[in-house]
Amino acid sequence: MADHGHIASSSILSGLGRQRVAPGQDVMALDGTQKIMSLNQLKRITRRLLPAPLFQTIQKIRTLRHRPDPEIARLRQAFELAQTSEAMQVRPDLKLILDPESKEPFSWFCWRSPEMVKELDFFISLIAGANTFADIGASHGIFSLVFLNINPNGRVLSIDPSPLAHQYRTTNAQLNDMSESLRCLQVACGASTGSLDMHFNWHHLDISGEGDERREKISVPLRPLDHICTDLNFSPEIIKIDVEGYELEVLQGAENTLKHANTLLIEIHPEFLDKLNFSQSDIFDWLHIRKWRVQSLDRIDMKRDKFVDQIHTFHVYCERIGAVE
């Protein structure tokens, strides 16, 4: 019995083989003969050869697979409509002038990641009227810059161990005329004074651990936040910590500083905690003993078991629930 599908496709392809190459067309090899076929032509051939119900099913599957997250699409459209070549419109009423290298990482807080958009929105909802902010793990400085944009008379201590991030953060402060209010330090915060071996991960630094031997290593100064704040006579009301597994060490080195703070935002990284032999339970217990209420960014209390059971990166908002001893 003749294979009519093969005959049909061969006939069509033979006709296509006499066409010239046009932009957007693919070159296909069939039986040693070069054939030219565009994606639209291939789609038409497939439609003819396949039963209609099967072709429609394939189309539905492909559409679902390639359909963008509607929330990301909405955020991206609003973000792109607001942009100019000189500045980045981070929010409708919040514009920053940035080093070009900072625009892509900042865009994650504008539309690329709904979780990161939510994190920055939550931060913005907290900071109106605040005077002082410590940004631990500041990277390129989006939280530091946003704080001073909303509170132009405020002061910010912006800390990150990466020399690359420090360079861009310092430039961003200068571009926005914030250099006098935004103090940038290239140092790692921890529970003790010394040095810390870290590895580059893009512009970030990760704490060295098993299996990191192939990544570029750098030794950075290590200081407790308490020592830094004492030296600078700085008392932050709000503290944000994003240190990829070193959260407990930073908290332990900020014992006195935290007695005068009223708001604490922490990004918890379970995968890094495991790698560095720290535990989520130790972080929760440390906060609980010191009378910090732990909540999600939806302002829902987070109990110990839920905190400990998280397996992916998550954010917590902490506020005082009792007098500081």
C-alpha cells in the first residue's frame, strides 16, 4: 500500500526546493537535496498531513507551554512603558538613574520576578518617614536607593562584600546625588572580626563551601554589624539582611544594634544554610528568644514548624513584640 503522506510531503517539498532563500527561512536536508522551508510553510504541511483533532491538540499544548505568566507580562508592560534612556522608572512615582550594569538586576524587582516585586513593594510600604536604614547584602543597592528616594533626609548604611557590587552601588549613589547620605562599605558582616573566603557568583559573592574549588575565590574583611555601627555612630531603625546562608552569623554580630531597631527584613536561603551547616530552627529560635515576631510578607504570623519546613528561599518580616532587656 502506498504511503500517501510521504508522497504528499515529497511533492510539496520538491516545489519548495526551487525557491530562493529568504530571511527567516530554515535550510533542511532531505535525501541529500537541499530544501528551503519557512516555519509557516512547515506549519501548513503539518496541518495537511495530521488529522485535524491531533493538530489542534498539539496547538493547544504549544500555546500553553509558551504563554507567559500573565502577572509577569503585566508588570513588564507597565515597566517598559515608563522607561527613558536616562533613568529607570522603578515604580510609577519612583525614578532612579543607574549605571547600565545595574539595570538588568534592578529589573527583577520591577517585573521579572513577581516574588521580588512583592518584596520591594512590601519594603516601600514600611519605610515612609523612617530616618535610618542598614542594608546588609546590598548588591547594587536597589533597597538603599529606594529608601533615600522616599526619605531624602534619611541616612543609609549599605554593606556588601563584593568589590564589583560595591563599585556599581557607589556609582549609583553618585548618579542620584545620594553620596552624602548613603555610606557604602565593602565588608562582610558576621559574628566575629577577621576575614572570610568567598567565591564570585556573577557580581555577588557566596561563602565558600564544599565543591566551590573551581570558582574564583576572594578573601574579604569580616566585621560584626555592632562594631561598624558603633564606629560610625549609626543606629538603624530598619535592617534588611540578604546574605545567602550567613543570616544567623549576621544576627549574632548585630545583637546590640538590633536592640534599637524596630523592623527587620530577612531573606532566608535554606539551600545555603544546609551547605554551610546552619539551621533554620536556630534562626527562628534566636529571633523568638529576643522577642521578635516572625511574619510572612502577607503579615501572617509564621510559626516555628512552618519556618523550619521551608525548602526554597523565602522572606520574613520581623517586628518587636516586647520590651528590649
